[in-house]
Amino acid sequence: MRLDRLLAQASISRKSMKRALLRGAILIDQTPARSLSQNVDTGLQEILFDKQKVPAPAHRYFMMNKPRGYITANSDASKETVIDLIQKEDYSGELYSIGRLDRDTTGLLLITDNGPLGFQLLHPQYHVDKTYYVQVNGLLNNQAIEAFQQGVRFLDGKVCKPAQLTIHSTTPVLSTASVTISEGKFHQVKKMFLAIGVKVTYLKRTHFGDFQLDPSLAEGDYRSLNQDELKLIKNYLELSR
């Protein structure tokens, strides 16, 4: 959560926050805070205000292998959502998925109740790459690789940023590949392949930044992030300073 919100929950006035910030008396892992708006997590960081530890519940972080047929929304009147898959003991009304996956796309999805984290992981300034495993209904060749490297032009004229395409297998009727992109336009991966003349028939996200989908997670399953993954979260929190 934002630092000022955390301090407000500890009954610290806005005036006291500003004064302490100017004095360097708000410490995050022994480093003076730079802004009251920066994102923090007391479960991953030690936060001191005038040498006193600021208490607060830690945020929750989950990795899910999103199944087909579910949408990445908190609620929907007619469709099942990824939040519906969260068990009662893990549920919180503040949980949300970081980024979106199409209803028929599977794979890595991060779910948290840390509101500002999604902004940090999705904002272009942080250059968080996403990698997908794809199957398409046609041939892929070096021309496709070059087109992705140069930036695919959509059928409506929009141009994507350069992307990395790695072909795993290819025939005239079925090819498999991995593609890494650095942006997240609507249906981007599907549109990129359509622009070079093939249609995506299967799409799975395998990587999100430094996070990799746990191969032991079946579709629809999720788990809490492990200690190594929580260190990655902490790295992103530190980038926000």
C-alpha cells in the first residue's frame, strides 16, 4: 500500500508525516523514504517512523495458473472470474489480478491485495516483459522472426514495439513458438500473429517479468509466492522509491 495510507492507519497525522519525511525520520529498510506516495509492504520491509516500527498486516501475493473460460475480473454477473477460484481462507475483497489474460488464454497470473503493485509491474517505465507459449495454424519462418524484431504492424495500422519470437516447431498447418513482448495492447499477441497471416489456436503465458509459471501448478490452481518470489516483489517495491 502507499506509505501515507499505512501511516494514517497507524493514526499518524498528515502534518507529522510531512515533517518526518523532510527530516529523514521515515525509514524503509534503513533508507529514508523519498515520497509519501511510494508503495510499501510491512511483510517484506521494515518501516520505522521516528525510530518506532510501524505495524500493519502484510499483503498477500499468489501465483495462479489461469484456466480457460475464466476472465481476469473481480466479479461478473454471467462469467466465472479468476477471483472465484480463490479459497475462502485466502479471499480478501481487495484481491485483484495484475494485468489481464483473455478468457481463452491460460498461464501465469499474479494476484495480490497490494493495490499500487499492479501499476509498477505494468507501467512502461519498468519494462516488464511477458513471455507466451503459442500454437498457430500455419507456417512460421525467419520472415516472421524479422517482422517481430522490427515491430509488427497491426491490420489497423498500429505498430507494436519490437518483440522476440522463438520458433520451436513448424509445419504448414501447425507451428509452436514463444514470444516475448514488453507492452500489453488489447489482444496483442493474437493480433501480431494475424498480421503475419496465421491464427493463434492456443496461448499460455509462461513468464511475467522475473516470475516464471510454476510447472507443478495445474490449470485453476494457485499458491502463495515462495521466499525467492517475494524477494522479486521487494525489488519492485524498491524501484518505486
